[in-house]
Amino acid sequence: MKFQGSNLKLIALFIVPLILTGCATAPPQNINNICSIFREYPKWYWAAKDSRKKWGVPISTQMAIIYYESHFRYDAQPPRTTLLGFIPWSRPTSAYGYAQATDGTWAAYQRATGNTSASRTDFADAIDFVGWYANRSSSRLGIARNNAYSLYLAYHEGDGGYRSRSYLKKRWLLDKAHQVRNKANSYYSQLIRCESSLPKNRGGFGKNQK
């Protein structure tokens, strides 16, 4: 059977997205348990461990931020606004990926680290970004690297917003920062119980490693 050029283009429009979807990493089955997350995706543990070593930010804090930013969805984006109350319109920001980094902040991360090929849909890059940003907030704003509550406020509001305490006018954000802190504490308690059982080398889970 021969296909005309236009037919091939139509087939590609349907098949390519399916292939890409099939290759995408689904969110972990149990996002409330950090041990379960790392057992399902061992490479995520090593990426988180690398970021902790590089930036000095606890794994539990980094993972808690990603939990509340994207729930571990690689293609997460802010919901679209609506026109006239029902017509889908533009998104409020360019935030995208696991870490919900905006275009400008992601570009700043790439310049600062030299990781110009970094992708917001790659977990290793995303968690390195979170560690980098939290470390930057610690240096610039004097926030302890294990203070998940304040680090999240700075993550959301930026340096200027944190200094001006813009978050005080956002009850929902203060509530969310409390949730991030609680999640970080929960993840920390879980991790200290299971980290010794996680792989000691990057091939620790063999063919099941993702």
C-alpha cells in the first residue's frame, strides 16, 4: 500500500504523540511515600542524592517542593485562564515541568550551571534546579537549607517578594508553605528508615531500574 505525502503527515500527527506518551515517565504510584517513589524509580533517588551533595539541600525538602509544584507530573502546567468565563485562554505563567520553573528562571539556571541542555521534563534536571534555587535563596536571603517552609515561600515569590514579605497577603500560599514543610518532615522520617536499603550503586536494581 502506498501513502501520499499528505496521508503520511496525518499519520505522523497521530502516531508521534502516542510514541512520545509511551516513553514518558508516569507519576509514581504512591507519591506520599518517598521510599516507594525511589524504589519505583531508582534513578530519581540518585538524582536527588546528587543534588543534595551539590547544593546541600535535604532530599526531603527538594522532593516536597516538587510534590506540591507538579505532583511529579513531567508536563505539568498552570491551568489556562478563561475568556468570558468559558473560553480556554492563555496560561498565567510559563511555569512548566516537574519543578514548575518559568522560562526566565530556567534560563538563569542554565546560565549559572552551564547545563544548557537541561530540560524541565527531565527529573534529574528538575531536582537539580530545585536544589540550585534553594541554595541560592539560602545564600541571598539567609534561609536555612533545611527550612522547607521559608524556602518554598522564596521559591514561589522570588528574592524580591520574599524580602518584601508579599506572601503575607496570600493566605493560600502560607497554608501551602505549611503543607510543604509537613511533607518534607514526613519524607525525612520515611527516608531515614529506608535509605540504607536503597541501592548502593547506580545499578542496584538491575533491569527494574527506571
